[in-house]
Amino acid sequence: MEGVLVRKIKKICVFCGANSGKDVAFVNAAFHLGKVLGKRKIDLVYGGGKLGLMGCVSTAVAQHERQVLGIIPSAFTINNLVGETCGKEIKVATMQERLVMMMELSDAFIALPGGFGTLEELFQMISWAQLSIHNKPIGVLNINGFFNGLLSFVDHAVKQEFITPRARKILISATTADELVDKLQAFRFEPDPALSKLKWSPSSSQKEKLDLTLRL
């Protein structure tokens, strides 16, 4: 990291499965990520509850005396569907409200293995970064090659000119928690010159005209 401008990261949002997955390595990696965050004095933002990998990482962060914030739709709290959140909990009305709050309250994002929900959250954050709605680093912890297929698909989309090489740099990957956090801290955001002109404030009456050749 010598000679590299290090981004200050105080809170990381972790997206991951509410299941533990088939490979015990996923559970071990979730606990280890929580341990790494704790040792680096980084607080956790996550989707709430105690199920699966979500419960593993939140428990580990709390055990290392860092703050844990679960942001959870009220519907999930009925009949204790996802279990008790390990730390402070904020209830929201919708999934979209949850994701917006996660974006606003976090300094970076990490995806562990998970299903459709995890992938939706990951790609929503990538899309918002591409549109310069935020400039925060995003990475996947590629445990036992879990994300190999996804990363290959993204690279394929670059070759087919649906994703620009600039946008491809938004998605970081690493095989260990320490390496991934180091990469997130060293991340330098490169906004698209045209997309960065968009005005996303609620008061904006219209967006600036875009070059129609842009690949969104």
C-alpha cells in the first residue's frame, strides 16, 4: 500500500446470503471477514437478522466490539422471520428504501456468496456508481471461485461492448478479506465524463442530454 492514497473506510456494507451455502468455506469466510473488519476498526452495515452468512459476519463483527447496523424491511420482522439482528436495527418500508439507506450510510460494499437478492444489491450499487450516484468502492470476496462465472460474464459483456472498460473497473474482486479491504481502500473512482453530468438531486427538473452511444 506504500505510495497509494488510502481511502478512509469506517463502515462497510456486506451483501450476502441468508443461507449458509453448500461449502463450509463460505461460513468460515464470513466469520473471517467479520474478524478482519473488527480488527481494522470498521463497522458493519447489513440487511439485518441472523440467518446464514448474514448472521455469521454480523456476529463476528459484534464479537470484535464494532458497531453492527441491520437495515431490514418491516415485512421481514413479522413472526421473527429472519431472527434477531445482531446490533442496532432500522426498519424500512421497502427493499428499495433499504438499499438507498445502505448506500448512504456506508463507505464501501462487499458481496459474499449469495442468491438473487445478493446479486441484485451488488449490481444495483455498481449501476449507481456507473451513473455517478455514488463513488464508493465495491468488491466481491471470491471464495473458492464462487464468483468466477459472474466475473467471466462481466468480462464477456465488456468484449461485446455492453460494458465499458471504465465501468468494468468499478467491480473489484479478491480471494481473501484482507486483500479485498486493501483494494477497496486503494480504489480510485473514474467517473464517465458524460454520466457524471447527470443531476440526481430531487429538485432537478431535467437531466442533461446524453450521447446515445453510451452503453448503460
